[in-house]
Amino acid sequence: MSHPHGLASHAVISGPETETDPRELESFAERFKQRRIKLGVTQADVGSALANLKIPGVGCLSQSTICRFESLTLSHNNMVALKPILEAWLEEAERAQREKMTKPEIYTGGDKKRKRTSIAAPEKRSLEAYFAVQPRPSSEKIAAIAEKLDLKKNVVRVWFCNQRQKQKRMKFSATY
């Protein structure tokens, strides 16, 4: 019988860790996402790379499964089953990244694409609070916010632009 999320074909790790605290799963999912983004790896790349780990019973996973893990929309049991697999992938990816740093001549690639900016939850909440007060801050105010949150000025400026666009879209969709 196949499971709609493709996890049934993979080994389900059972034992004492099946009682994993939901807060720990949530914390790991957030750390996993932040570290994955910092490594510059897409959700689809993670899903494909899992097959390379050679974990018995674990093959590729879909991008949507990785997305649902990060957004905590998988069942608790599936989250528990995936956690050690994703921990193993993360350790391997970070080890490879460290090797890449010590031997950069091996990894000569073409033009590097800029990594997607990721704003952590506390900074995001602060930005949302500033936005609620003033959706169009001056350049000086943006610089002050950026300094206070330890973000690049351009990141804060673009975040405000994106929020205004999002607000505009939501207003537009509410009228239709």
C-alpha cells in the first residue's frame, strides 16, 4: 500500500525517539531550514540527495515532502521518522561544505548565484512590527532598522517592498 507522501516505502525508525517532543521537532525543522538555506541547497536537492546517503530503506523524497517537514505539516510520526534521516543529510552536507572550504581549488564552478536571503523568525517579527507602524519608512529609518536587526540595508528595503506588494495582492484578492 502506498502512502500519499511517499514515506511508506522508507524505513520508519522506531524506538524511544518515537516519543519525540513536538517542540523539539519544531525547533529542528527551523534549524534544518536555516542551515539548508545557508548551504544554498534547495528542498528538491535535499530530496534527491537522500538516496546518496545509502541509508537502508531510504530513497529519494519529493520537494513537497521536505517543504511539509519544514512547515510542520506532516504527521507527527512522519516528522519523527524523517528527523534522523534529515539530520544525517545535514551532517553530510555540512561536512562536504567544510571540505569545500579547505580545498576550494577542487570546486571551481561558473558564476555563483546569490544565495536566497533568509530572515530568522525574531527579526521577521520585528520587521512586521515596524511595518505595522510605517509601511513606507524613509531611507534613514530603513538604515536604522537594518543596523538594529543586524541585517543589510538592502535586505530590509527589499523586505518592505515585498510586504507592500503582498499587502496590495491581498487587498486585490479580497475585492474579487
